[in-house]
Amino acid sequence: MLAALLLAAAVPGAQPYRLLGQGAPDFTLRATSGTNFRLAEYRGRVVVLAFWGSRCGQCGAQLGAVNRAVNTYQSAGLEALAVNVDDDPVAAARFAVAHPVGFPVLLDPGKQVGRAYRVDNLPMLLLVDRGGTIRWAARDYKSDSEAAYLAQVRTLLDE
Amino acid sequence: MKHSSPLPALLLALLAPLAAIAAEPAATETPAATPPAVAAPAAPAAAAGAAATPDTRALDEEIQSIKKDAVDLNRDLFVLEEELLFPANTQVAVFLSMDVGDFFALDTVELRIDDKQVAKHLYTPREAEALLKGGVQRLYLGNLKVGNHEVVALFSGKGPQGQDYTRGATVKFEKSVGAKYLELKISDRQAKHQPEFEIRDWE
């Protein structure tokens, strides 16, 4: 029992996400395109925040899933921002070129936004509702994760 | 061969005056120009609506009053918080404004006071557009003691030919007792086809 608890405490993503139900911290970051994007400007729309790194094995698959959802639900009010937390912006840009998506890919080399959102595992996916509250979090990505994530997206879009 | 019976039409003709009589009281309550035969079935619903309206209106007025109280309270608390955190005798505020902007597309402003970075802001296209439309942004609000101080502002963006462009502006000022307001102003110098950056006392 104790061993299981210790293991749960040691595995990133095993504990409940602390910011769930709280207001999403606002930020402005520069995208790989050179344009700056601010989260607060998306108020009134459901936003997917996808934190990723270029050395993360599942990040490409997750970004692809988010891209599919945005293509389908953008007209209903879904937006996405991918936030890269690499130290090296060049590696991030290279990864972004290899995995093209139709939404802004933001760079957070100083990791201020990563710290504000308590990113402890990659890939990490957050859903922010139309009022700016973090409503759902996933701190890993498996093959069956997409269905659960899409169900949450639909629920938030219907609100 | 099928014959249509005249009985339903006859019953309808007989019942129509009765329906009109039944509808008369309702018609006096709601002087709408609806035919009595139509008003008759709507009368109970209209009466129910008329009974519910004053209650709903009172509730709505109460909600609006509570909302207004909440907004007033929030404003008072905001003013109180600012007065406590930034007392008038030490308060320093720095504002940013833009004029025209043909020769400079704003991207970042970094503000340093006495060689210490106190603010850095990345501007989205919407924010830059708001500034160009006459908006003024409060970039920094803080406290400074009485004496001499130096403010340095670094502006980054795209220059007249779309190239990366960074310029700085510096001002030394003496802080006396009382609030100090400074303005960072970005404007176009038409004669030189260059942007101009200045820091001046808020007027």
C-alpha cells in the first residue's frame, strides 16, 4: 500500500492536476511564425493548450490529434495553442516543421509559462473553457486518449 | 362516392358566437387587435403571463441592483488596494502611447528603472492596433523613493523597411513627494522617415 502511494507520488501526472477549476494564467508568447499571441484574446472560445517538447516521443502524435480536432471544430469555437518548452528554439522550430499544424506554435524558452501551468510531464494537454477556466487536463498521451479528449471538447463547446 | 357531411361546419358556425362571448373579458384585459376566436384559447396563458410579469420584473430589478452593488464594491476595493500598495507620495506610473506608426511596427517594450528591469511586454497585433487607434497602456505601476532616478525604455519591432529595429530612450528625473507619471511616446518623424521614441512627463 505504502509502496503504491510512493510510486504514485513519484510518477509525474499520477497526482491530480492542481490548477483544475482555476483561471488559466494569462500569457503572451512569440510563435514560430514571429507573431505574438496572447491567451486572453481567446476569451469566449474553447482553447486547447498543448505543451510539448522536441525530445518527447508522443508529442508529435498528440499535436496531430489536436490539429484534427481544430480542423473539425474551429467553426464551433475551438482554438489551439501549442506551447513548446524546449531550451533550444532551433530544435523546436525543426520539430514544428516536421509536424506541421494549423494553429500557432508558441515558444517558451524561459519556461515562465511552463512553470505557471505546472508542467510536470510531456505531452500535456489542457482544455480552457469559454470563461477562461481550466476544465480538463491530460498529462500523458495514449492511443485511446483522443476519444476522451474529444468528448471533453464537445462538452465544453456545447456550454 | 364520398360526400362530406355539413355537420361540422354547422357546429362551428354555432359555436363561434359563444367563443366570442367567452373571449370578451380577456379582450378587455388585453386590448390587442386579435380576433376573439383566436384570443379565446390564448386568454388563460395571457392571464398567467400577466400574473408572473410583476414578480419576474421585481426579481430582475433586484438582480440588477445586486450586480450594480457588486460592481461599485469592486471599484472601491480596487481604488483602496491601489492606494495601499502604491501610496501617492511614492507612486510612479509609466504609460505607453503610439501615434501614426507608419515607420514602426511595435513588438516588444522593455522598461528598466535604475538599471533594473521592471516591465517587459510582448504586443499582439490586436494590442498594437489598439494603441494605434489612440489607446494608452499602463506599462508599469510601482513605488520609488524621493530622489534622482533613471528610466530606460527599449523598443523592438519592425522598422520603416520591415527590418528588425531596436531603439532606446532614456530620461533622468527627480522624484519629489507626490505621484510621478511618465509617458513613453512612439511617433513618426515624417521629415526623416523614421520613428521617434521619447519619454516625457505625463501631461
